[in-house]
Amino acid sequence: LREYDRATASHNTVCIDGENSTEVWDIFRVGRRAVPQHFEVGPTEAGFEAAAGHDGFDHLPGKPSHHRRIRTFDRGICLIDHVGGTGSHSATGGYLIPPGWTVTPISRGWVVSRHDKQVRIALHSQQMLHLNTESAPWHPEYGRELQTTRLVWSTRYDQPFSVETRIISER
């Protein structure tokens, strides 16, 4: 349970070659730690923008990297994940959806809805992305597990690429 919750792949971020960005072992032990890099935040005309990266995958061949930029705009948010480095790698990204929401696959994304609320999640990339949904555990508190849905994109790459995820409130 604790190992799953600490794993990079269980968070709303990017995982490269199935590796954790920070080495986690034993119950409360952490080895090699990802160091945040290139942090910036500031206002924009439409809201704010924040960005940061880390060196958590530097130990892998080709030193793959992950950098995320977040922008708010009217009715939504945009996440831009840039994956760099050299060599051939696999990358996955995902988003946990709260229990009780319905997920409907659409071209290049999903529609997520609950009662009278609906959100469109659209992905754009120059890289071929494979989109999927999977059942995932969610632990809202210690010792309590609920099943929910995780939205997943995956790809294999041999050159840097970006994935833009637009999350737009439709009602």
C-alpha cells in the first residue's frame, strides 16, 4: 500500500522507463532524491503560470528529464509536460479521477462527468500517444482504499517531445 502510494506512476505526473523519480525503499526510507529545478511562477492576463522540473531520472541512460508548465485560463487549465534526454525510452503520464465520476473516451482524450458537471480532457502531442483508462486504488486516509479511474497516456520515444493536456470545464 505505502509502496504504491509513493510510486511516481501512481501520481498525476510523468514516469519514465517505469522508474520512480525518487528512490523509495523500506517503509520510511528514501535513497536518491529528485531535486527540483527551474522553478518559476507568476501572473498572466488569464490567471497564473507555474513551471518546474527535476533531475529524478538523471541516473537512467541518456539522462531523461521531465519539466511541467501549468497555465490557467478562463474555464480551465493547461498542463504542458516536456520530456527530454537522449536514447530510447518509454514514458507514461496519468491523472487520477475522483471516485464517482464517469469517464468517456473521446478522440485524443476523455470527457469526465458527474451529475451536472462535465470536463473535457484533451491531449495534443507531436508524439504518437496511446490513451487508456485503468482501475486504480485511491487512499483518502490511512487504511482506507477506494477504487477509482486513472486516465493514462503512454509512448515510446527517442527524441524530446511535449504533451499538452487541456482540462476544460464544459458545464
